[in-house]
Amino acid sequence: MAVALVVAAGRGERLGTERPKAFVMLGGRPMLQWSLDALHAVDAVRRIVVALPPGVHAPAGTLGVPGGAERSQSVRAALRAAGDDDDVVLVHDAARPLVTAQLVQDCLHALATHDCDAAIAAARVTDTIKESDGDEVVRTLDRANLWAVQTPQVFDRAALERALSRDDAELAAATDDASLVERDGGTVRVVSAPRENLKVTTPFDLRLAELLLAAR
Ligand code: CTP
Ligand code: MG
């Protein structure tokens, strides 16, 4: 069985709204609620812990914890509150409201059926990606092997605990949790995910999410 950690404690500075991003209204409800519904629909997810901004109450059916100053600290705070009954820990950003129960199940299934420490949602890159030194191109990467990484990310609990037991500076520098598992020598598997599972970062993304949810 799995426990899900949903990080929702960010301010959403790039979105530029007054209330914290996860609580901005999207399709008539707070953004966070879309992710919670997808997680509640998966039987293997027994409990949901949500890292929250100051002064915000936990949504129904979840355990709330105060988030940290950085995303990674919010993940760590949620993991601490999660207890140790579950061998599998799922981490999800509330900023990805288009997550589906199917994608959650696909990630859990990948971890359960392969010899790996983590299974992470990711979409194949469709743009050609070049690396530059300033404005000068240094190389063109082989797109066939490139993935744009998303959440959910599911972990063997021990691997995630080890990954998060770093000092705050190193933790804060990591843009996802799986990269820390990689650094520990762990095996991380990608799970093919739709590009629709976008991250709401800017007002453009919010508009796109609204249109995609309305078309469901
Ligand atoms: N998050 C968190 N605690 C933090 C920072 C971020 O729980 N201290 C969460 C956000 O709520 C979001 C996810 O981590 O669901 C991904 O972060 P991001 O998209 O960067 O959201 P914000 O930090 O809120 O946005 P911004 O960086 O524009 O302020
Ligand atoms: Mg942020």
C-alpha cells in the first residue's frame, strides 16, 4: 500500500496571484482538489498527506502539515508526518492538476513490477534541445533519450528517506526528488505520461489547464 505526499505549500510567485497557487480556482474548484480527486480514486493509495501554506486547513480526507521554505523541505515535512506503515511513497505537486488516476496507477505498477527504487511520470521531449555556452550552441542532444519529467514520482520508502536525509542546501538545489535517488546510485524508471499533465507555473499554463479540464 502507498501513502501520497502532495506538496501545495508554494506561493506561486510566477503565477502572480494573491492566494497560494494550489488554492487558485481552476474549473470552479481549488487547483489542489483536482489532484486529490485523482489520488482518492486509486485504491492502493491509503492515505494522503498535504504540505500546506501557513494558516490553510487540510482538505477533507487528508492529513495537513505545514510546508517548508523550499519544495524539498515540504516533501520532507510531509514524509515525516506520514508514519511508516507504507512501503511505497508517492510524491505529487499540487501544481499538476491534470494528473489522472490512471497515471498514478501506472507509476505504482511500474515500481511494483520492476527492480527499481523509483518510477516517475515523464513525457518524451518533442522539441530539439541544444546546449549552449551563453548564446553559442555547444551541442545538440539526442532527443530520442530525453524526457521532460513530471510528478507523480513513486519511491521505495527507504530510498526516498535516504535521498532526503541531505543537508538543506543540497536538497534545495535538486529540482526533483528522483534526482537525489539517482545521486545515491538508485535505479529510477520513467513511466510514459501524457504532456497534458502539465505544471501550472505561469498565467498561460493556468489558462491551458482550464481549457483542457473543460474539454474532459
Ligand atoms: N511547493 C511547496 N513548498 C514550497 C515550494 C513549493 O510545497 N516551499 C510546492 C508547490 O505548491 C507546487 C510544487 O511544490 O505544488 C512545485 O513548485 P512550483 O511549481 O515552483 O510552485 P511555487 O513554488 O508555488 O511557484 P513559484 O516558484 O512560482 O513561486
Ligand atoms: Mg517554486
